[in-house]
Amino acid sequence: MTDFFYNYLHIYLFVALFLLFCGIAGVVYRRTLIGMLVSMELIMNGAGLNLVALNRFISPENAYGMAFTLIIMGIAAAEAAIALGIILLIFRKYRHIEGGDLKEMKD
């Protein structure tokens, strides 16, 4: 019965890898800070899916992968809250949120 489940592990790992690559591409190619924030969330979701899938298929008797995924979800929520606050402050000061146009922040 366990051999049947190992046949589907690669599907979860490919989906996690796809989320990771979409997130990295979004961080590199997005111009707005909101798009970069969503891309960072995709990267963290890919890592969480990877941990949960490996925990479920490799060692289902312990919950280390799920515990680390909960920690990743907490970090992602805190990161989103802080980043949205910073984005609001940047928009109030400069009236745009384009990532490449924020050279004024170096002053």
C-alpha cells in the first residue's frame, strides 16, 4: 500500500517546484511592490507544500514538516503585514509603488 503513495510524491514536488519558480520569476520581473510581495508568498507556499508532502510520504509518524509549515505560514503573515505597511508609507510619500523608481529612498 505504501508503494502506491510513493508514486504520487513527485506530483506534489513538481507543484512545489512550479510555485517556487513562479515566485522567483515574479520577484525578478514584477515592477510593483505588491507584485513582489505576492511572489514572495508563492515562494513560501512552495516551500510549505514541499515540507508537508515530504512529511506525509516519507515519515508520516511525526509532524515535523507540518510544524515547520506552520512556522512558515506565521512568518509569511508577519512579512505581509509589515510589507503592506511599508508600501502604504512609500505610496503616501512618493505617490507610486514602482520598485525600480524608488531611487529617492537612498537619500
